[in-house]
Amino acid sequence: MEQGIFITFEGVDGAGKSTHAHLLAARLQAKGVPTCLTREPGGTALAEKIRHLLLYTGEVKLAPATEVLLYAASRAQHVNEVIRPALARGEVVICERFIDSSLAYQGFASGNKVEMVRQVNYYATDGLVPALTFLLDLDTTEGWRRIQERSESVAADRIEAKGLSFQEKVRQGYLQLAASERERIQLLNCSGCTKDELHQRIWTLFLEKFPTVLPRNEQVKGGCS
């Protein structure tokens, strides 16, 4: 590959973004494709500190503008320090969440103007847009059940603590984004689908979009993951 490919995974909490981002990265690496697996908020030392502020602020109530700007600040550092350098090296960059998350969570679900959130993040990323986004769509009730099961061993973060109705607003926001960008956003229904079935669908769609990504008769080592 002469230049990298930027892939993102999006969806409500509990949809399986982390699982399927890791599965895709592992399969590409096994095929010899240099791959960088990362996440948001986070991905760098500074961005991880911002992640803690955003998700585990205790009794502190973040102002809407503060939340938007903190996510954008974290993303700006992440893009500058991790994503763009990996793309320049010709790697496939797989990121759990990106700007679509801010549009869905801080825009549609939180009542901030979506176009304002978009413009702030356009500045933060210098206009970086994923080549392909997998939107894992899950019934909100099922997603909430998974969150509740997970919270038995891991405390719910600040976003998860906003409850089921907030998650439904997020989902509807995502669906609006998918309807407006059908070429980039692949909407995948997770209900009634096994993990392996969904992974195979993701793999097929990825190869359809990027048919020349796999190297011929060579194994390339590398990647930031």
C-alpha cells in the first residue's frame, strides 16, 4: 500500500465495537497487513488523561461546551500523534469511535447543534474523514442489557450512567448519520447475528471496498497496535 486506510467502528454502548475492531485488526495482521488499532477517547498519553476526565469525573457536571471541546482536544492529539503518522506509513488504521461519536452523543443526544460539533471536530482533525465506517446497530434495550451485565464487574462510566433514553437518542442520531452518508457508513444490524457471522460480514465488506489491500506472498510486520 502506498498510503494508509482509515477505518472506524461506531455504535451505541454494548454494540460490540471493541470486539469487532480487534477481530478485524487481528485478521489483517495475520494476513501480513501493517495495522494500527486504536480507540477514542484516548489513544495517546494525553488523550487518555482527557478520557478519564470525560468518563470518570465523579460529581463534576461538565458544561455541554466543555464536553464537546474536551473530546475534540483529545481527538486532535490522537490524530496528530497516532492516526496521521500511521496513515503516512501506509498502515490500515482501525479506530473505535471517531467524529461520528461526537455527532451522535454530544450533538443529537445532548442537544448541542450538530453542525457546530462537526465544525469543531473538522478543525481538530484538519478535515480527516474515515474511508469506511462500520456502524454496529443494536436495539437499545439489548445494548442496555449488555451494559448492565458489564457493570456488574466494571462500574458504569459517566456516559453509560445517563440511561436507556439517552442511548436511544444516540442510536437515532447514528441512524440519521448513516442515512446521510451511505457511501461511507456501512450500517450493520447486530440483532440475531453471531459474533462470527458479523465479523465475516465486516471482512467481506472491507475487501469489497479495498480489494488490493492484502499483500502478495509476503508478510509485513509493523503497526502501532
